[in-house]
Amino acid sequence: MNIFNNIESEVRRYCRAFPTIFTKAEGYKVIDQNGKRYIDFFSGSGSLNYGHNNPAMKQKLLEYISENGIVQGLDMATDAKRNFLKQFYDIILKKRNMDYKLQFPGPTGTNAVEAALKLVRKVTGRNNIACFTNSFHGMTLGALSVSFNASKKVTDKDAMTKFSVTMPFDGFFGEEYNSLNYIENYLKISRAKSDLPAAFILETIQCEGGINIATTGWLRELEKILKAYEVLLIIDDIQAGCGRTGTFFSFETSEIKPDIICLSKSLSGYGLPLALVLIKPELDVWQPGEHSGTFRGNNLAFVTATEALNYWKNNEFSDTIRIKSNIIPQRLSDLVKKYPEIHGKVRGRGFLWGFESNLKNFSVQVARDAFQAGLLIETAGPKNQVLKLMPPLITDEKGLNAGLDILQECLMRNYRKEL
Amino acid sequence: MNIFNNIESEVRRYCRAFPTIFTKAEGYKVIDQNGKRYIDFFSGSGSLNYGHNNPAMKQKLLEYISENGIVQGLDMATDAKRNFLKQFYDIILKKRNMDYKLQFPGPTGTNAVEAALKLVRKVTGRNNIACFTNSFHGMTLGALSVSFNASKKVTDKDAMTKFSVTMPFDGFFGEEYNSLNYIENYLKISRAKSDLPAAFILETIQCEGGINIATTGWLRELEKILKAYEVLLIIDDIQAGCGRTGTFFSFETSEIKPDIICLSKSLSGYGLPLALVLIKPELDVWQPGEHSGTFRGNNLAFVTATEALNYWKNNEFSDTIRIKSNIIPQRLSDLVKKYPEIHGKVRGRGFLWGFESNLKNFSVQVARDAFQAGLLIETAGPKNQVLKLMPPLITDEKGLNAGLDILQECLMRNYRKEL
Amino acid sequence: MNIFNNIESEVRRYCRAFPTIFTKAEGYKVIDQNGKRYIDFFSGSGSLNYGHNNPAMKQKLLEYISENGIVQGLDMATDAKRNFLKQFYDIILKKRNMDYKLQFPGPTGTNAVEAALKLVRKVTGRNNIACFTNSFHGMTLGALSVSFNASKKVTDKDAMTKFSVTMPFDGFFGEEYNSLNYIENYLKISRAKSDLPAAFILETIQCEGGINIATTGWLRELEKILKAYEVLLIIDDIQAGCGRTGTFFSFETSEIKPDIICLSKSLSGYGLPLALVLIKPELDVWQPGEHSGTFRGNNLAFVTATEALNYWKNNEFSDTIRIKSNIIPQRLSDLVKKYPEIHGKVRGRGFLWGFESNLKNFSVQVARDAFQAGLLIETAGPKNQVLKLMPPLITDEKGLNAGLDILQECLMRNYRKEL
Amino acid sequence: MNIFNNIESEVRRYCRAFPTIFTKAEGYKVIDQNGKRYIDFFSGSGSLNYGHNNPAMKQKLLEYISENGIVQGLDMATDAKRNFLKQFYDIILKKRNMDYKLQFPGPTGTNAVEAALKLVRKVTGRNNIACFTNSFHGMTLGALSVSFNASKKVTDKDAMTKFSVTMPFDGFFGEEYNSLNYIENYLKISRAKSDLPAAFILETIQCEGGINIATTGWLRELEKILKAYEVLLIIDDIQAGCGRTGTFFSFETSEIKPDIICLSKSLSGYGLPLALVLIKPELDVWQPGEHSGTFRGNNLAFVTATEALNYWKNNEFSDTIRIKSNIIPQRLSDLVKKYPEIHGKVRGRGFLWGFESNLKNFSVQVARDAFQAGLLIETAGPKNQVLKLMPPLITDEKGLNAGLDILQECLMRNYRKEL
């Protein structure tokens, strides 16, 4: 690891949590330079929903490269891009009766969020953006300004308070007050002051924030309120989208119709950088070139993304996810019961689950031990108190159980230390 | 083109300038679906300095993918990353006696700029950033805030005026005043007010701004002034770096030592998204994870980038560029003389040249005709009055002359229309 | 009026509402150049609580001027100031068991508010100030930034949204939601975000806002919440203080202990400019001269203010106000009943009452007619829908009835027009 | 002094510099409670140009009060105000061929500045205001934002940097560069960026800043530049106006025509709070009541101000000031020569002079001693290195010499200590 320590910036993070050098990967398994194998419950922070080096995508990628398919094309029209547009329209939009235009910003989630924020400000002529407690939307200045607690991470606190206002997420006040009352009252005040926000930006499931889930009823009611006040709704589906929760979009069961949707992470299917902003046609008021970016047309990513969408041609993949995923809450709930002193809480949907324990440093320690035992798993939440389970969607039962076995063992071991 | 018009956002730009569907590419040539071949003087806006589908890199890429090399790893340590770190240290840093730490932000130029701005603010505890007339640094909020005329492109003018101050680039006041006098006087005022900027961010050659070149003397003097006032210097070498001007960094001939250097575009060598922030070790005060990003470790890009650096093992590549590149100013100067009514101005270095004409819409029209005639070329400058010549560095004399022939013909044709 | 029209700025306002030239005044009566007498229910917008040219104060003023007492002394120690300090301490602070330091800012209410805002920011190191719906605190930039709807009045909207956040006043949401729930929830979010406001600034009765009254229970509960979150409380008692509500401070009955209190308007007793900031001793962290102002020691105002405070030596004055003031709500309520089509609402306390009617322009028209009939009365509220009754506290029953007679007649007349 | 120490805020300043209790005053003399007499070279920081308790004004004031003239009238038309308007038009505006509308803001200088800033922003639709190095314009947020080094005095640094930009005053760069070059270059950059400031705000002589004098040529050239760029010019003549420099306005000799002029301090002539904004008629775009303030019509101040203007009916007063004032620079220059080790610098005009010494704490110590010896004198400049001589304009030769004698003695005494 010497060269990493000597040359790479102190900002590096995951190479500290997972201190080895990885070389190869396949499906839900990752291999390091010593040949040790790890079960992956991390999925590149949600960017590998279809597993590592998915064979079908790999095949297409090798062909495209071999035949000198054009790789870098800014936003020029290419064959690869056309195929993706067609596939996305046919398989995702048309089937769901969704009417959206597609914008390709720079190929990362934070770029998609920046484009969305700029657009809602242009459309409405308003500056303020409402975001949520425990939100996370990215690391560039605009995305940071709508991320909770981001101010702790930057010298310039100003951007944090100036461009946005923080609303309570579903459940933030506990059972006592419904956060929607607060939101509606905020809008009442803002309207009286002629100072309504341009939009709300929302993750339906806050992943970095600790697997906080907005219920279907809350989402529907929120959409209704925002419509009444003529405030736009941006869904940041970067981490929870692309099938992670069992449906392609995380909000499908709620039947809401966001004005703008941000996608990235698993969009390319192969871990290649790609991002997408879906825009209701009437909001697509961009001037040509008004938001640009060198890598906004990553053709290799288009090739794999087109193949990835084949998973969604019918309901089979969704159904499989739903069935397999039942294992996770079952086994986690069993752990809660078995080790009551952990005061564990389990929440999630599809292949996105959190196991929370407020025992100090408990979750971080479990994750550390899990790495040693051959499982890659991350923590989330303001105090890293939540173990975040995100196996690739293609993980089979055997893989899930093998990972959960390791987790159970590490939980048990750390639970004993606590006693 | 129907699907692009129907589904893609109005924001699309280059598919309007180059209205065809591209399929394949090789070296300095691009091919569309009708089999028409184009000479590429655009190079993916500077991201294809080594040409399209460079054979050596292609080979490495195919091998890596075939062998299930790990693709997406956030900032985990991987074999591919280790190779790149070693190669970059040996070939770029050590040989030039440069001492820098490497940070991989999200894999686009604007992400690198955002990280740099955040870091200089953290290091200095100051908010204000000085940028330059006609600068362009990217499209996310922080990068926009240091881009000239960016305010014309966003509803929220505030970000533009609040976080930055604009300094005159070399030559901005014409011959009458040296812009450095202005800059030094600005620093005198700022210091008296205890309100010095954290840093200056500078492109040594402004590409989007119209091929404006900071002279060696100006750069050295600027560095001296900033040192005297303890203000940091960020060089944005995203478009002018990676060999574009004949040396790996654009500022090598000036011998300045920037505090921070931003690279992207041609860094991966193959048109794959990758970005890098070079940081003087004493400024590397990041906390682990303080600036993150899902695609900050693009392993496919590491593979090709490692191969690309082999071009710089000795001085041969540099020498070749210098010799070949003489053709460009020669032929452009001939055009200026031959068609004095165009009032052409020629400026540039290495494989980065501008041909300016203030005849209204002239340059845009020439570029449009060039596309029809089989040449991809872009315009730059606040009024798109500058034809920007950026052929891949691997273009041979024959290719350069073929492209310049087309350009000459289109210039002539449009010059006749003007008469 | 020609010279006023020709030379004075278009910004002039009350000379349009009361189109005559006034010459003399005494007690609750004002006389114009034609000898016409007006009953004053306006009291210089609350700056003449003791009536015009109060004889006792007049006497002291004439003596002081005649004897060449020092008039302008910045904040130098003077005899006149010493007397005022002593009197204010003895009669106001000591008797109420209040422990405060006295700061004399520039001699207007807005200057007092600016000083208070600067101080709470200095004390807490926080920037944000919470203000209330329909608040009004003054016309300088800082005071404007905490005034509701102020943004409608200035080009620079930014100051309005950046430095403050708006909280719902008592009753803002109607009966459905208690505004204190909203406030507490806002503080919960802010604390989680490490972004608590420095202070709340509050008028216990919003005068310009339309005679909106914070109930005793609401005030006490608010104080408790702010204490729990360690947020300071500034009471702006500029218009409602100095006896207007029957006690010297408007909040005496609630027994809250504000951290900072702003006074001005009737403080001098004679209509002379004077302002005062009361500061809990532990918050008095000013450096000498850190907030200054040429006229911060208006000695003529000290002379009359010292005399004015004699009204508060015992409870007699308070008692008289209470007894006399009963006439106002009684007669206004009778009007509501008599003319149900006006949908009148009556609210107020002491000598501060509002009569609201949502009939369009009704209140403005009544005030206009009242002027013709010999009564000076102003309107308030976001749509000027509230007739604001503020007779001098020294008005006797005869005077009150005479004014109310005129008001009744004008109400009746306009009510008939409506039918 | 006990009550001051115990009760008054720590913010008090001049009562520390002049530690006694003043009781009476007449002309250029002030008397304390022990009967000690002081020569006044301070003039209430420029608010007593006509001396203390000027007999003619005193007479008018006593009459007005005795006859129950209306005192507080907001901006209602009154007899006293009409007289002032007429007098100001006849004696000041008409005679100088000046065409301005009069706005009465709250009765302090900072209120006048706030009104001026708001108006230029409304007129131009631009936000940014250019102010000058070492400027001082007042203590409310807007005025602070255009005051140099104000940021040192407030927690909220943001207001300081956000709303304004600092330009170099005449001579700021020494002899090497003309500050006007910098200013014009700044405007060139701003125009290219479509970000011109709304206005420049300027004191022709910076009093608090250390008696820095803008030369006539510089003022004319500045006016020409601003016209060319369509940027407005506000002259803050609050301290240097009302005759202080020998003419009523400080800029009369330069013949510039400011767009807006702010007056206060000596406007009332008697030390009573009053302020005035003069506005070119075409810029008077205020809506009625758009900028208000309770004490904006201080009728007692109108009475004395009207009388004060009689001094300017012909040139006699101006001539007398000019002749008498010669004594000051003569005697100060003698001191410079006599005590070369002080490295004294003398500058000023009319009755406004500075004596600068960079010996550490020297000027502050001299002022302290002068107080003991019976002379009130203040220091100015960023390090309080300048003794500021501002005797009332009515001081006779005897008075001037008496004061200068004390100053000379204290200089000598401190100079000896230094040796």
C-alpha cells in the first residue's frame, strides 16, 4: 500500500476501510491481489446493481471497442447513443407511461443534481431550493448546498445556508408531528412572503442519511402539497434507482410523477460513469449548450447501459428481486430478537437494507470485522450507526446467505465485546 | 436524427453543429453512419490528444476487460490504480522534479475544479477566489462562479458575484496597461482590507475564451506577486494540459510551480472520464472522505491512462509535436496575408491554435461549411469569432495538411460571400 | 403645498394622507395653518404617547436651552444624560427588578434594531436571525432584512432572504396549528444542522402589521422554547412600548425577560429623536466605539425623557390608562354589531387598537374622510385593511369620545356607500 | 462617573476619551461640572459647525417651542418644514444652479446613506456599490457594507464583501500609479462581464479615514469616467459638508454634479438630528412611503436649520472662513519644521485639518494630554495616527490660537518623551 500512502491525497477513504489491493471481480464477488475473495454487499455504493463484469454487457463492450466504435463524442449523435435512447424510451418510459426528455450532464450524480437545480431556477425564476434533513446529493457546490450537514465539511458555510432551506424528512419529528404539516406551513409562510422555493429535491430513500424511507402515503401527500403551491419536485434516484428497491425507479409504487428525475450510479450497468436528468417536456427550457460537459456522452457506458435495460423488458427481474430480497429482513429481524441488547432496528426495501444500532461505534466495528471475514459492507447515517446492505441485484440466495452468515458472526462477536 | 430531436433535451449542442450520426473512429478520423470520413480538428474538445481508439491503449483495455479486471472501485486500492500512480510519479512528477499529492475527484474537469476551490478555501480560511476575464472552468455551481460571463447563463446571478472576483488576463487592457499592475493593486487594496482571496485560478491558455495566451514573463511575474501576498495559484490545465501545447503541462516552459493543478480531458488518453487534482503536499489538509464521488476511481481509465503516459517517457513525443505543429501557424499566417479583408489574427502553441476574424458570424459559418467538407472544427471566444484548431497530437503532416486544405477552401468561399 | 410638490422627493407619504400644513399642537390636538383643529388618534405613529408639547417637559426644555445646556455631545457624559440614566434606573429598571445595561444608538428605532442584530451575532457567532410574519422593524438594510414583505420594497431581494428566516406569528395558521409547534420544529431541524439562529426578534404587538397581538401564554411558551435551544430573544418595543399598552413595556404582563429590548418613538416623550437598547449585562460584549453614531446622545431628548418618566413613578398613570381605554373596545364593538356587513374585527390593548374590515379600500376611505372631519387616524396591515387607533395616553374621555364620534360617522357614511 | 460605568453599555467611547461630565456650552467653548472650560476643536464630530448654542438659532428655537409649534410630524407638511424647504432652495440650490429634489430620511447620516444606496439600486437595477479605501459611511448594515475595514467590527463579514467593491481613493497607491487607472480598468472588466456597479459612494475628504483629500482634478476625472460607464455618483458630504471646508458643499470648487448628495451632522446648525438626501429629479423614482422613518421630520431641527442657512446668504461667511483658516496650516507646518523627529504631515482645507505622525500612539497621547490642558480634539485614520482639527467655523483668531497653543505644548511634551 506504500504508493497509495505516499502519493495519494489524504482524502482517500475506502482504501482505508478495505485495506487491500483489489484486482478482479465477477458477479457478487471481488478478489484481491492475494487471491482472497470477498462477498460484495456494497456494490460500488450502488453503482453495480447488475454485479461486477456482467457477462452480457462485457460481451457488448468488447465488441464495441474491438470494432473501433466511437468512444468520446461530447454530445454528438452516435450510434451507441441512439440505441440507448431508443431502449430507454421503449423499456423504461413508454411502458410506465412516462413522458420525459433526456439530458446527459457530466457523467456523475452530482453533475445531474447541478443541472436539475439550475433548470428549476431557470424555469421558475426563483432561487431557493428546499432539501431535507439527512439528505445527500453530491460534492460540487450546488449539490452540497442541498446536502444536510454539508456545512460541516466546507469552509464556506455561506453556500449552505444561502441557496437552500431544510425541510423535515418523513418521520423526522418522530410520531408526534407529521413532517408534512411543517412543510405545508412553511409553504404558507413563503407564499405570504412571495418567496416560494423553486423546487424540493428528495431522495425517496436516503441512503447516505441512514436508510430513511419515505412512505408511499407521505410521498403522495407531498406531491399534492407541492402541486397546490406550484413548487417543482426533483427526485434524486441516483442511489435508490435503477432497480435497487425492486422496481426501476424507487418511487414507482407511489405513482408520483416527479418534474425532474436524476439518475446515475447503476445506469450504465457496468460501473462506467454515466448520468441522466429526466425532464418533463414543458420544463425543458434549456438553450443549446447552456449546460455542457466534456464527458456527457460516454459511449462505452451507452453500450453497457443499453444491454442493462434488457433486464427490465418484462417483470421477471423485478419479481425475482422481490422474492430473493425477503431473506434479508427475515434474517436481520432474527438478529434483532436474538441479541436484544443491540437494540437493532431494521428497515429497507428490495435490495437496500439498513441495520441500525446506537451502541457506540458498533456498526463501524462490525463492518471492519466483516471485511476481515470476507464481506464488503458500508455504514451510513450521521453517526455511521447503520450497516447498509446493498448486494448486487443478481446475487443468488446462496450469496445472500453467505454474506448474512458473515454479518451475523461479526455482529455476535462485537455484541459479546460490548457485554 | 428523429429520436434525438424527440427525446433528447434542447440542451444538446454538438449534434446540432455536426448534424450526422457518428459510428466509428480511428486516429484523427471519424466516420458517420453513411461511411463519410471526417478529419478531426476538434479532438473531443481536447479529450482525445492521442487520437481515437489509440491501438496500444485499446489492446490494454481489451485485456483488462476480458480478464474481469475490477472496473468500479470508488477509491479502493486496485491494481490498475497502483500502476497508474507509479507511472504518473515516475514519468511525470519525478522527471520534472515536481512534488505533488494526487487526488481523484469525480471524473470530470468541473469536479476537479470544485475540489481545488474547496481545498484552497479550507487551507486559507478565506472565501474569495480570483478568476480571469474570459475564463471557463466548468458547469457546476462552484466552477461556474469562477467562469467569466457565466452569469449570462444562469438565473442565480448571485453565485457569480459572491464567491469570486474577476482579474484581467494577460493583454486584456491592450498594450496600454499591463494587467499585472491591476492585479497587484487589487491585492494591495485587499490586503489593506484584510480580505485577500484564497487563490487565483488560471488557464495558461484560455481555450473556450478564444485561445488567449498568457506569456511566460507574465506567468512568472504573476507567480511572484501571488507569493508576495501569500495567495495560492491553481492552474486549470484541463484543456491545455496533457501535451496539447507540446509539453505535458502547458506551463512547463515558464517554470512556475502552481500550488494546485487540475487535469482531466486527455488524461485517460482514450476519451474515458478521469480527473486529477495535483496538490502540493503541505496543502493536502483533506480529511478522509471530505470530498468524495462514486466514479472517482475509473479503473478502465487508469488502464488507458497508464499506457498513454508511455508517450512521455522521453522527449521524442514532445519534439515531434513541436516540429509537426509548425505547419499550422505557417499556413494560417499565409491565409491572413492572402485574404487581408478577413483581418485574421493567428495565435497558439503546439497543437492548439486560434484563427480569429471579427467579420460577423464568419468563423461560425466557416466551421459549418468545414463540416460539410469533411472537417470537424469548433469556434471559441465570447462571440464565437475564433476558429479553434485542436487536431490530435498524433496527426501526421498529411492529416494536418488535408485538414488545413479544407479550412482554407471554406475560408476562401466565405470570404467571397463577404465581398 | 406647491413647494412640497416641487421640491420634496416623491417618497413623501403622510403629507399626501393629511393634505394640509400643520402649525401648532397641544395635548391631543393639532392645528393647521387655517386654524382647523384635529383630534390626534395617530400620535406621530406612536412617538407622542404623552401628547403634543407636554407642558412639564416643555418647561424643562425651555430652561435647559435658555441656560445653554450642552445639546450635542455624541456619547460624552453630560449632566442631562446622567439624570436620565438615574431616572431610568430608578423608575423603570429597579422597580421591575430588571437588570440591563443601556446603549444609546443613533436616535431612531431602526438604529436600535441594527445595534441589537449586530450584538446578538457577535455574542453567538451565528448569522441567521428569526423574525416573524407581518413584522416591521425599520428601513435600514439590517432592519429591513428582518421585516416581512420588505423584499417587495427593495431591488436587492438578497438581503431579505439571506440574513433571516421568517417564523409564524401567534395565530398565523389560524386555529388549526399552533405556530409554536412550527417554531419548535424549525429549531429541531436547525440544531440537527448546527445552524441555529442567533436570536428571534419580535414585536409583542405588531402595529404596522395590523395590530396582531401575541398572547401572554404564547410569549411565555416562546421564551421557554428559545431558552431550551439557547437562542436569544430581542423584543422590539419601539411602537408598543413606553406605555402604549398600559404598562411601560408591552410585555410586562407576560413576565418574560427578553435578552435585548429596543425602545425609541415615545422614549423622549416630546417627539424628539432618541433610541435605547437594553442589554442583559452578560451580553454586553461591545468594544468601546464598536457601534457609534453622531446623534446618539441627544441631550434635549434626555431632558424631556427624564421628565416623561415621572409619569411612571407609581401605578397611577397605568391605572388611568387602563380605565380610560375601556371606552375604545366598547364603542368599536358596538360598531361591529351595528354594522354587521362591515364584518369588523376589533383587537388591541391599552391605547392601541385595531378595527379591521376586509371590505376593499374601506379602512383607507374611512381614514381619508376622518381627516376631513377633523380626526387624524392611520391604517395598518398588509392591505391597509386595519384602522389603527393610537390616541395619546393623556387623552381624556371627552377627547376619546369626540374622536370615536368622528370615526363612527365616517364608518357609517362609507358603509352606506358600500351598500 | 459611577452611573455611566455601572449602567451604560461598554460601547460608550467619547466619555472615556474625555472623562468628565459636561454641563454647558457656548460658541467654541464647553464647560464641565467643575466649571472647567474647554476649547472645542472637535465640534461634535462635525455637527456643530456654527458653534454650541448659537444665539440666533437659540432664539428661534425658544420661540417655536414656547408657541407650541408642532414638534413631531413624521413627514407631514408643517410650517417649519416649508420654511426650511424655501430657504434651502433659495440660498443653497438656486444660487448654485443646482437642480435636486429633497428627501428627509431618518435624522442621522447613516439613514441618509441607506436611502441613497437603496435608491441607486432601484434606479439602475444593479446591486453592487463601489466604495473607497478608508471610507466611512455609517453603522447600519447597508452603510457598513460600504465602509472600509468595517468587517473587522462585525461578526457577519458577509455583508461587507457581498454588497460592495472597494476602489482606491486618490493617492492610495502613492505617486506610482494613479488610482483612476485602476478604477477605469475595473469598470472595463465589469462592463465586459455585464456587472457594472450601481454607483460609487465617495467622501471628497475622508474624515474618519484620516483627512484624505480628493483633489479637484481627480474628482473631475472620476466624474467623467463614471458618466462614460453610466455609473451613478453619490457624494457623502455628511462630515465635510455644511461649510466645513469653506464652501457649503465640499465639492463646490471642483464643479462636479453628483447624482445624489447626503447631508446631516451640521445641517440643523444646533446639533439637532437631521439628515437630507439630495436627488437629481430624474432619479427620484421612489414610491410614496417606500423609505420611511418616524423622526424624518424633526421640526425643531428645521427651525434652527432655516436660521443656520442665513450664514450662506452671501459670500461673507465663506470669505471669513477662508481667511481665518489660514492660521491652522501655518502653525501646524511650523510644528512640523520645529520638531522634524515627529515626521509630521499636514493636510486639510477650510476648518478641517489633519496632523499625522506615525510615531506609535503619539497622536492618541497628544489628544489625551490636550484634554487635560483644556482642548477637545479627536484622532482619525486606521491607526488613529492623525490629529483631526475641526474647530467650529465661528471660532475667532483668538480661539484658534488658544487651541493651537495647547496643541503645540502637548505635542512638544510628548515629543520629548519619545526622545
